[in-house]
Amino acid sequence: MTKADLVEEVTQIGDLTRRDGEVVVDTVFDAVIQALQAGDKIEIRGFGSFRIRQRKPRTGRNPKTGDKVEVPAKRVPYFKPSKELRDLVNPKAAGQHAGSEEAGAQETGG
């Protein structure tokens, strides 16, 4: 789903003009971005939470040349889905026992 698809969905469900749908979607995205920039955590019950994770500086390698490259510390956005969202995406998983290798092997054909 693209941003345009999301705008179309909001427009149809809300009986809004296309411009109004764009404003709604842009407002939600802008609010999430501003909260993350401020270091706030966003929790949407039944959907999930957005937060910022701090990555430590590290030494990486240029895959093309193999040279060492210093990668600076940075903040990265992270999304953690709620249990409800995970269950909706994986309806079969809710009825299975966690760690059941036999059930997993049957599903994957292995």
C-alpha cells in the first residue's frame, strides 16, 4: 500500500474530498514524525508503538573495497506491532503452541 492508496482509502471511508484525505494522512504522518524527532514514544492501542532507538558508533566495512569505515552513532525509528496486530496478521499462529517445531515443519513442507 502506498501513501496514495492510503489517501484513497481515507477519502472513501470518510466521504471526503481527495484534498481532505491528503490533509488527514499528512497530518497523521507529520504528528508521528514530530513526536519521534522530539524523542517521544507513540502508542496506538491495537496497532503498535513507534519509538526511537539509539545505535552506537561502530566500525563497518565498505563492501566494495573492504576498507574500514567509521559509522557514527545515530537514532533510528523503530516500530513494534501490538499483540492484536500480530494475531490479525498471523491468525493461525494464535492457535499453535509456541516452539512447536513439528507444526512449523508441516507448514513449510520441511
